[in-house]
Amino acid sequence: MPRTTDGDGTPVPQRLLAAATRLFAEQGYDRTSVQEIVEAAGVTKGALYHYFGSKDDLLHEVYARMLRVQQERLDAFADADEPVDRRLRAAAADVVVTTIEHLDDAMIFFRSMHHLSPEKNKQVRAERRRYHERFRALVEEGQKTGVFSTATPADLIVDYHFGSVHHLSTWYRPEGPLTPQQVADHLADLLLRALRP
Amino acid sequence: MPRTTDGDGTPVPQRLLAAATRLFAEQGYDRTSVQEIVEAAGVTKGALYHYFGSKDDLLHEVYARMLRVQQERLDAFADADEPVDRRLRAAAADVVVTTIEHLDDAMIFFRSMHHLSPEKNKQVRAERRRYHERFRALVEEGQKTGVFSTATPADLIVDYHFGSVHHLSTWYRPEGPLTPQQVADHLADLLLRALRP
DNA sequence: TTACACATACCGACTGGTTAGTCTGGCCCG
DNA sequence: CGGGCCAGACTAACCAGTCGGTATGTGTAA
């Protein structure tokens, strides 16, 4: 058996990714040396450059993983067979819970975009846009059917909500008074109340 | 006369700060070398280390400048002789306009906090907390007097709004369809609508 | 008014340290 | 016994901050 796993049973690539995620979130991308990552994962540089092309690749993988998960979840909520306000509320609350559950990923996402190589940056932006557009479509559907106010452009609504999601990694602390679900309910309520006609 | 100015008449320290602000926003703090900054300002390292103690000092100065301006403006709006909903709306809209007018500063603010030395970081956090608390006091005043809904804790309201302000540096482009004032009006309206009882 | 001392403003080569990525070689499983 | 998997020394480049030096202005005393 190839020794892609160690005593703990987790495959080396995943150990590297987990170590990198934690360190990037704690110290920032540039402040984290490749040496630190491999030490935290219990391997050496040889292993890292066997599985990943560059330090940059590691960062890109964090983005890809997060975008994949969020897009899948959004699609599921948006496609549900419910009134549009219920679908939007569910999607808006879910992204809050998911973001809190992966606060490290979120921290890295919004703080380290500019550290990606130009091509990877472009790719991430494109996927992100796809995500936003799906969300915006929900808002527009509600506006067209008169369920939501049309006072504010749907684009702005989306940026408004994702601003607050983005901001979570700055202020949310697990030891704080609110559970992820409570925060999600509050933020979704705020969105829906702002959208009342 | 000491030659603290050059052909363009701007004093050297301010030229350095302006160059650093632009470069930090464009490339990030760690990716910007001291050499680049001094070249952009048309001086050399000797000049930089004559006026500033470290690269870190330069970053801290950006933060201090921004916090000073925002706090002054908030205080002015909060102290005005008007109903609380008008005061909150004015303050909420003003911070949006000011942030858009200094998008580089805002970008650096939210992206580079963790690059500050621990003491400076602590200091910035303290000033920022003071700012938030002043804003929160406005929300609480409105909630106590029944002008705003009490469904959501005031803390969360503040983070909700500043999330969207924070996010501006990610999506707002001067060449886009909305003027800073229009964006500010929309975001302030969203906040006030979410607060309707 | 001149001359000398001192301070401020700045220059730019240099140093000590760090880093991403490479490469050769060896281990071990099938 | 061969190739996927990995070790770890090595390289080439870069960077923050230092330091001795120069130039220009200001105060002071003969």
C-alpha cells in the first residue's frame, strides 16, 4: 500500500490541505511558509510538491472546495418546490450557517483573493459570479411577482446580504452568545424585512 | 528651507503615505516592497525611515487616518438635533459615501488588519469598537423609543450594516451605474426598512 | 557680517535572514 | 523489481532595515 496515509489514517493530500487552511486563516497566505505547512501536516516539501503544483495551488483548492459546496447547497434550495420568499429565506439562512461552520475558509476567501495567480483569480471570480446570479435570480423572481419591494435593484440586495456573510469571519466567535442557526435566522429575517413591499 | 517637498510641492511624508496606500490596496501589504513605495514616491529608503519607524508604521498611519475621519463624521451626525431615525439614516448613508470616496483605504482596512503588529492591532480594534458602540447606541435608542423593531439585537444590526460597507471595496466600481450617493441611499434605505417595527 | 557648529533631510550600498521551488536519491508495496 | 511516494539538502532570489555619508539650512558669537 502506498504510504499516502500516516498514523492517523488521513491521506496526505487532505492533511496538507487542512493544515494549509488553518494556517492561512490564522496568519495569512504570505505569512505562512511552505515549511510551516508541511511540518503541521507531518510531511516534508517533497510530499507537498508531489501532490500540488505550487503554494498557490493549495490556496486555489480551498476556494474550489468552498465554492463547490456553496453552489450545490444554493441550487438545492433554489430548486425547491416552495414560494419564492421561503426559498430565498432558506438559501440566505443556509449560507450563513455554512459560512460559520467553515469560518476559516471564509476568512481566507475574502482576505486572500488577491494572492491567487491572475488565471486562478479569474476562474474563481467567474464561479462566484455564477453563484451570485443564481441568488439574484431569486430576488428578481420575487420582485416580478410582487412578493418583494422593487425599491432596490436586485444586484444591490445580493451584495448587501453577502456583505454581511463576508463580515461574519471578522466578528463571529463560536464562544459568543448566538448559535450559528440563531445568527442565520436573524440575518435572513433582516433581509426579508428589508424586502417587504 | 528644508527640502521636505519636491517639484510637485507635496511634502515627502504625504507622498510616501499616498504611494503606500495605493500600492497596499493594489497588491497587498506583504506583496509591496519598501523599495517600490519609495520609488513611487520619488525618494529613497533613507527618506522613508527618516519619517517612519517601519513599514508597519506606514500601514498603521493609513488606519489611524481613516478611523479619525469616520469617527468625527459619525459623532457629528449622531449629535445632530433630529429624530433618531433621521440621525441613523444620515450616519448610515454617510459612512457609505465616505468609504466609497476612500475605497483604497477601505480595501486595506479589511484585508490587512492582521499585518499590523499586535499592539497596533489592539489599538486599532479599540478605536473601531468605540466607533461601533456609538453606532449601536443610535440603534438602541431607536429600539427603546419604539421607532425601530426590537426583533434583532442592536449588535447584529451594526454588524449587518458594516458588513455591507466592508463589502463595498469588493464590488463597487466608480465606472458602474450608481453614484456613491445613490448606493448610500439604497443601503441606508435597506437598513431602515429592516428596522421598521 | 562672517565663520563655525549643529541639526534636519535625505541618499544608497550593504547585511543578515527568509523563502518558494528543485532535485537527487531511497524506501516499500504490489 | 519498478514506479508511486516521499525525504531533505540545496539554490537563487528577494527584502526590511541599517548605517556611514552628503547637502542644505539655522543659530550664535566674535
